Amino acid sequence: MSMSRSRPRTEPPEIRRQAILDAARSVLIQKGYQDIRIDDVAGKAKIAKGTLYLYFKDKEDIFAAVLEDVIDRLEARLKALPAQGSARDVLSRLAAEMLDFVDENQDFLIQFSREKPNLCGAHAGTALQKRFAGHLRFVRDRIAQCVKEGNVREHDPMFGSLFFISLVRMFMLQKIMGLAKGPLRPKADQLMELFFHGLGGKKAKPHA
């Protein structure tokens, strides 16, 4: 008697839902969003297509949930970081953890970065905007504390948050383009140096 390749029916709903998300993420790494079919995800998750529809209404719904799942994992890691030490120490740990996350999710981020501006469907784009706003506020609060402790000059911490995340993205793009060798986490010190001191060694002279 041949054994079935489908997932056990007694599997808890939350486990099966996560299996669908993991399968969808795996398929996205292999294909572009526009080329993915529901059957691809169901097949990868080893469930019937009808079962998949019990959890998600369509492809957009699936990939919006995939994106939410990735962000949830990142935020859980960042919120679990030790809070002791100076605000600068906290921000440095934040940078290292974000770069580590880029390394661990490189294949997904590479494929995701190739998608059109609407990302993986309009639903996913809307989900990303909302979650990114929350992520910005999380980083902003740490930068505001750096301002308070005198590590950086007075400025709008939200602007500082955008700059900080842009630096993380810069290192991510280096990895995607093959310009960065080895793990990114050790580059956290370089990121922090750029954040606090920029590229200019001296102030620009005023024009005559």
C-alpha cells in the first residue's frame, strides 16, 4: 500500500496555516509572483487546493499573509533584544539583528525585491505600508533616546529612523548584488559609523 503524501488531517489549523505560508514563501523564491498559481502553493504544502481556500481566499491573501509572517518574525526578534546599556548600545544590537535577519532570509528578500511596486498584489502592498509605518516608529523611539542621551544632534527621530533603515537596506542590496562577501552581522559597526558620522570627514565650506 502506497503512503499518501498529503499532510495529516489531524494537524492543528495553526500548523497547517504556517505550512501554507512556508510553502508560498518557498514557491516565491523559485518563481516570480505573477507566475505562481494556487496549485503551486497547494502542491508544495501537500494539501488539496480546496483545503488551502479554507485559510486564504486567493493568491493575494496568501502572499499578504506571507509578508506579515516575515515581518512578525523580524519584530519578535527585535523586541526580544536586551534593553540594558546606552541607547547607542541598543541601536547597535538592533542593527546587528536586522543584518542577521537579511542574511537568514536572503533568498526571499532577493525575489521579493524584484517584484513590481505593488509587491505581491495590492493586499500585500497595503499590509507592507502599515507594518513598515509601525517598524519606523519602533526604530524612531530608539533614535529619540539617542538624541536624548546626546549621541546624535537634535533632529526629527522619524527622519533618523528612515535613514537608519535605508542603511540596512543599502547593506541588503550589497548582498543581493554580490558585492558583500560573508555574513552581514559583522558589518553592524560600519553601519553605526555611517549613521552617527556619515561619509563626510569635515563640514562643507560655505559658498562665497
